[in-house]
Amino acid sequence: MFVDKAVIRVKAGSGGNGCVSFHRAKYVPAGGPDGGDGGRGGDVVLVTDHNMSTLMDFRYKTKYTAKNGADGGPRNCTGRDGAPLIIKVPDGTIVRDKETNAIIKDMTGVDRFVLARGGAGGWGNKRFATPTRQAPNFAKSGLTGEEREVVLELKLLADVGLIGFPNVGKSTLLSVVSKANPKIADYHFTTLHPNLGVVFIEEGVSFVMADIPGIIEGASEGAGLGHEFLRHIDRCRLLIHVVDAAGSEGRDPVEDFETINKELAEYSPELASRPQLVAANKVDLLYDDEPMQRLRDHIKGLGLEFFEISAATNRGVRELINAVATKLQHLPPIVVYEPEYVPVDEKATPEDITIAFEDGAWVVEGPWMERLVSNVNFSDTESLGFFDKMLRQNGVYDKLEERGVQDGDTVSIYGLEFEYHR
């Protein structure tokens, strides 16, 4: 099954907690703190796999979590870092933020990308030792790893895209000029997913061609299969517009040509302006030259190159392919999309705290405050002194007084309640 879109949630590992420990050895009194730091959490890493051609792997598994860092230990032992989680994706995958749809990374030509970073490990109590605080009885907790919900979107990496109504001969043309083996039959929507083929011209000259299925009138609004697969033309440097010149299904070739271009324009004006060559196919079925002449005059009036071919009999195919190779030499390389996503700065600061008066207490909240509270041992006097010092140095008390706190008022900070005194 061909799957070209998937939604996954990834979570990097959290850092390990720092250790509270004191050196103990025979005949060594007051050995001092020796608690080690926690290990770093594992990253979630995307790696390009050139052997993958679909996002099928993400159809059933949608949650990915990296390993946490290990806690620090006594005797200055640092915890082991969490192993990174490797997720393989096809070349050409675009990673978008689920909430904003902004591009985080285009994996085209990229070997690896860190999608979510692991949290830093917490410091052990040895880090907090000073000449005046020689036996700190507290340590830091590890930081939480990044968590994201993202959309993976595969856009095929093809130099040339074959577009046109169903059953005009796109799959037949692809099978003739490359070693691709798409399903070919005389009914609409035989091709249910894009097919790729490498077209070899001569030593050192080749290009990738894609057969884009199911574009019909209304495709840009979801009709047929075109709505699902129009995205795969986005990277194509050149389009070959295949038209049934014989009108074998009773349709008008000129009308078909204009209908498909209208759908391209409604999907993406930039895509509609992409260079095109027009291949009038099935000329072996022509019994009247009038439709062909009318199509030829219309196409040349638009200034486009026009080729009369029969994919079934190989008539005119070599001339078309040589013209494509020549055209590609003067076109820019396959587009790589620039990141649009602006990550939220997760370095929380005291300025981010909020203060609200609720149920008779001043409630102080914010990521910085939550992180500070998690690093305090409230049963230890020195640790409480450190907590009070941090609140004072970072202006939390000043902010409370600006809001109107009075002596004796209750202040609540993530489960810790105390009476405020100047």
C-alpha cells in the first residue's frame, strides 16, 4: 500500500536526576558531598533511508519515545545518557508541525535531523558545594525532553511529472522510456498511486520521471485521486502534459488540456506556471487529422513545445525524451523547502511567571517556578534557604508586592504554601 501522509507523536527522553550523597569511608570524617549528575535524555532523530518509498511504517505505530537518562549515583558517578531513538523516513519527506502546519524540516538530501532533543541531566549535590555551604542536602531534577506532534508528508523526488486525464497513456509512456512496470489497463484509475522510473539517455545523463494518477476535473477540490497526489508534482522541474489526441473516449483534446491546467492553477498558481511540454499521444488511432491540427494550433499559440507520439508503438517517443533531457539542463534543481516553524523558546525565565489571587491565596505559576520547586528539598533547611534566595534574587517577591500582597497573606507555589512576610 502506498502511504504518503502520516501523523506521529514523538517524545525525547527526560534527563536523569542528580544524586544527593556524601562520601563515607573508614577513618575519613566529613567526607563531603559526592552526588553525581544525571544523564542526558535520548534525542528523537530522523534518518533518511533511500530504500524506503512510502510512509507505510507509520500507519500502525504513531507514538515514539526515546530513553530517559539514568539518575546520578554516589561517588561522583554520572548517570548513563539515554540512547537516541532513530526513526527512518524516505528521502523527500517533509516534516510539519501538526498545530500550525509550518514546515519544520525538509529531509530531501539530509542524512539526519534531531526532531526532539532530550532533557539535560540534573546536577548532583556536589555541584552546589561552596565554602559557606559545604554539605548541600539537595540536587537538581533532570529536565523533561521535548515532545512534538508532527505530520510527515512524502513528496516524490522526480525531475519530470506526467500529468493528464486517466487513460491517456501516462503509464504506458513511463513503461516504454524506463524500467518501471506500472499496471496498465483500458479503464480509468488503473494507476492508484504514483509510479517512478529512471530514464536513461546516455552515460552520465538520466532523470527521474513520475506518473501522477487520477487528475480529473475537480481534482483540486478532492475529486478523483488527484487531490491526494497533486502534492507529488510540487518538486517536479518539468511537466509533460499527455493528451489523448485521438479523442478515443469521446472527449475533446483541447478541452482536456485546458481542464487539467485549470486544476493545477486552482491547486497552486506556481505549479501551473511550471515549464510544460505537450505530448499528443495515441496518434496511431487517428483517422481524422482535424482534432490534431486544432490541438497543435492551440498549443503552439500558447508558446509550448508540441510532440506527436504513440507510446504504444514508440512513434515520436525518442524525440520527446531527448527534448526533456535538453530542457532539464537549463532548469534549476529539485526544490528543497525552507523551514517555516519557529520553535518556542523553552528556556523558561522568571519573567514568565504568572501571579493570581484565587481562593484567598496568591498563586504563583510558570515553567521557571515549576522547575525551581522540583529542585528543592523542603525537609532540608539549606535547600529552603536556597529557594528563598532564588525567589528574592529573581524579583518574585517584588512582583508579589507590585500585585498588592500584604504581610500574613498566603502564597501558594505548586503545593507549597507559606505566609508572606517582608
